[in-house]
Amino acid sequence: MRLDPGQIEVMDPDMAEVLKKKEPWERIAIGFGLWTSARSMLASLLRGMHPDWDDERIRREIVRRMSHGSV
């Protein structure tokens, strides 16, 4: 497995084979689950760091971070 300096992660070849065998809807479901999990973890982190923020402020910060600032 070659690590490319411009690449953050390299897919394990065995995992790539597992994912290739999944149906498209299964891969989408996996991606959505990962996104949902990341959003939940980020919300928990932000609530811990900023207990004074209300739910709307937390939501806006999650959107900003997960959209890489494009929103």
C-alpha cells in the first residue's frame, strides 16, 4: 500500500474488496451512517466546549464545519 503525501487516508485493499461487493444502496447507507455519527460526535463536542450556546447556534456551527465553511 503506497501512502501518497497528498492523501489523508489510504483504503485498505481488503476493505475496498468488501465495499466493491456491496450494492450501491448499501454503500450509501454506510456513508450516511458515518455522516450521522460524525454529526452527533461534533454536536457533543460543541455542547461540551460551549455550554452557553443554544441548539440553533450548535446547529449552525455543525453546518459550517461539515460543509467546510461553504454555508
